[in-house]
Amino acid sequence: MSYVDGFLLAVPKARLEEYKKMATAASQVWLDHGATGYVECVAEDVPYGELTSFPRAVQAKDDEIVIFAWATYPDRATRDKVMTKVFEDPGMKAQMDDMPFDGKRMIFGGFDAFVER
């Protein structure tokens, strides 16, 4: 079974194209360093729930859009190696200096897959 890193964040709608450009470049960095897959999605059908929801989770404002993303790896050990390389990558370091979103509201974590088809 794969290991998955999941990411949830809110991006200002005015900076969405800038974010997409950054995400496209980041995806290549992840893949170059050993991730087996990388996906970025823009919210299309994510209602604002009364108690819980994707927008609530990242405290999305009216002028922001929710992004859901994930990277896959063969296992946790590979993920740990990839993440070390990603955060040492000069291209990623440069991108992290001016991210087009509030990183304090980003949710992320690693998950062991138990169903995979």
C-alpha cells in the first residue's frame, strides 16, 4: 500500500493563477525527488458546512478558494527521504519565500493507505 501526504489550504482567488503556476513547478520537484504521484485540485463542490467542511477547516474567506492536494509514495521511508530533499531543493526554497496563500492555515499530514485500487 502507498503512503500519502495530504494538503488542504485556502488561496486568494486573485492569486489562483499564481498558485497554479507554483503548484505545477512544485509537482515536478516532488516527482523528481521520488514521489510516485502528485495531484492538486481546486474546490468545485465544497459547501460551507454548519459544523465542519473544507472551507471551515482552513478558515477560507469569501475571496478565497479551497485547494486539496496530495502526493503519493511507495512507503513512509521513501516519503521521509523525498520530503527532506524537497525542502532542501533551491527551487522550493525560493517559492516558499513568497507563497500565494497563508501557510498558517494550511492543513497537512501523512497517511498510510489501507484501500487502494
